[in-house]
Amino acid sequence: MLSKTQIHQACLEHVNARLENMTGQMRQFQLASNEDTKSSMGDKYETSREMINYEKGKVAGQLNEMAKLKATLDGIDPERIFDKVQLGSLIETNHGLIYISVGLGQLKVEEENVIVISAVSPLGQQLLDKKKGDAVSFGPRNYELVSVQ
């Protein structure tokens, strides 16, 4: 089985890669904006500039959200072991591994799928404070907690 440290590191790498990608996009938007010179077609210039600003705003929002995810991950000690599910818990269930940290969805770590969810997600809320041997129902699935760490 994967260690919590391996999974945590994979989450950090995923978030850092997305942060790097979005930062690159922001640089590209800035370059495009700087290089966009006003031509005799004023309306085309304004439309182009507005589209750049719109896209830049979308990426800026995503960049902000990704920074929050990174901050949450940075605040988790992957070496800490828990007996009840809480932020930073790795849960082995009858349906695979679930890591309670940030909402990344399914992540492949060394050829194994791990569901990475936040504590405030619907499934995360149901799992909070549960311990080994407990079970929760979510949608059509029943999750039996084989281990909590």
C-alpha cells in the first residue's frame, strides 16, 4: 500500500504543476496585452484587449484557488497518524484509498488510484470522525473503513 507521505507528495506535485502552468498563462496574457498595439481598427483592438483581460481574469481566479489548495496541503503533516478521520487522514476502504486533504479528485500515484477529497466535500463530511471498522453510504456505494491513518 502507498504511504501517506507518497500520496501527499503527489498532491503537492500536482498542485505545483498546475500553479506553474497558470503562472505561465498569466505571463503569456501579459505579453499578448503588451504586444497588442492600437491599429487603425480601434474596435478590433478593444475587443482583443477585452478578451485578453477576460481570460486573464479567469486564470487569475483559478490561480488564487490553486494557491489556497497549496496552502492547505502545506499545513498538513503527512507523518501524523490519526485514529479518527480528519484533515490529513488516509483511509483504506473496500473501494480503495481516500486521502482527506484538498479536492483534486482521482489521482494516480505509482500506478494506484487514490481519491483525493476535501473534508468539506459531501463524502468527506460523511467520513469525518469515523474510525476503522465504521461504514458510510454515499450514493450507491457503501464504504467500509479498513484502516485510518
